[in-house]
Amino acid sequence: MTSTGVFGMAKSFRAPSQPSYASLRTAPQEAQLALAIADEAFLRALLTDSLPAIAHPHEVGAVSVEVGIPLQQSPHLSIDAVLTFEHIHCVLAGSYPEAPPLPEFESHTQYQAVTSCYSDLTTLAQNVTTSEAEALLSRSGFDSDQIRQILQLPSQAWHKSWWYTLDPEGFLTVPFQRCIRTRSFADGTFTFQFKDYYAHERPTGFRSQPQQLPVVVHQPTLGFCENLARVNLTRRELKTQQALLIAGDLPELEIEGYIRQNVSLCRQRGLQNPLEANCRICHQGKCPLHGVDSSPVMACRSFIAPERVT
């Protein structure tokens, strides 16, 4: 068998010969603790830097984690952790520097071609407060001027914007037009509704959908099938096809086996950072304990090790 294809990917996962991370923090509860105290950026990296990646960076919004979730069907067993993340499906044109700009059409015929179909009117939010409305629109990518325009729309007016859908590979497809209308009420609340005009396939949701991902810590004392069985239990529990396995150095064949079973892999020693804290060597310059030898801090979300500074 050649070293190309999945095997080529698997080789990139293998670590150079060195003391195993398991010798430092071998118990599953230590990995769970690392996940429990990890910040959102670190959790997002688990999704984007795993092998293969669960999602592209621009597809991941807010991320949270719950640790030690009992299985409903088998309460004596538990999922090591569950990552809940905002899986982004639609991107507002020009909403961030790397986002595509507003589309330009050479003719009305070209414009009609990408807006030939339309969706039913859908309620985005109902009777939300001003602060909730602003937060919702801001998360969607609208800037402050656009948010003000949407909140102040007359009852018969529509706010039009251009969006792009992400395909299953995470690439942007043809644009579609979204029309939003606002209903404001005497109690100060707002209701938002929208309708999409698109070329062929209706966009999925408004911007994103929540997705749950089971995280399983590899047990070195168990065989491949036994570890995979643990993964499959969690996938059935959450009704998802994907899973993330945190492991130390694995044989090449096992790595390919997990990947072919739609299991993404994350290096176990990568979880060491959330558990570390050394204020004397930390490069978090804004922290008041920066450089303090006698700091009592033993674990820190914001710890920046010297080798992580670029």
C-alpha cells in the first residue's frame, strides 16, 4: 500500500518520538478538565485543526462545551464531552474583511437568473427586546448602520441584502438576495421576518444551525473496536455522523481506521495548554500577574506559552 491518500494524512498526525503526553496526564478526567476550562478559541481550534477537520474556520461561530454527559439509554455511561457549535451556512456579503463583496450584475437578465426562485415568508425572531434584536442582527453580520435601518423600517418596507451560501465543502456558492421586514410593537419589542430569492437551492436557515459533536477520550487499555464502540454509542445518542476522538500517538492503521469510520482525531497532548499556567514565563503581557514568580495561579484560560508566541 502506498503512502498517499488517507495514509498520507495519517502520517501527518503521528508525533515524533518523545515522552508520551499520557505519562503526564493519563487519566480521562484530566482531558475532561482541560476541555472544561478551555476558552472558546481553543474549542474552535479542536473543530478546525482535527484530522480531518470538522469544519473550516469561517464555518464555526460560537462554541461551548459540556463535560461528563450521561447517556440517556445507559445512565451508568457518559460522554466525555459534547461540543455545541454554531455551524454557519450563510455569509452576509461584506460582513467581514475576507467575506465576498456585494455581487455586481452586468444585466437585469443576470440578476433574474440568481433570484428566479423564492422562499416562503419565515419568522426569524418574535417579540424580542431591542437589545436582543441588536445582538441577533450583529451576530448575523450587520453593522450598526444596517441594524439601525432594519429596526426603523416602516411596516411596509423591506431591507434587502446579499448573502452567499456555503456548500458542503465550505466554499461560497452563487449569491442570493434576502429581504427582511420588521414589525415593532408598543411594548418596545420587535418581530423579524425574511424571504429569500435564489437561483436553485433554498439557503439553509438564516445564518447558522446549532450542531452537537461528541468528544471521546481514547482509552489506551482498550482495543480499536472497543474504543470505536464507545464513539458509536455517543454518535447514536446525539444522532450525528461525526465524532471527535482525543488520542495520543496511534499506529498508522488505527488512524486510517478511525478516519474511514468518520471519526476526526485530535492530539491528546494538545490539551495540555488549558491545564498549564506559569505566570513567570507567560507572554500574556496585559495580565497583572505577568512575570510574577510567586503567583498562586495553577490553571489559566489565557496562558500563552513562549513557544506559542509568533
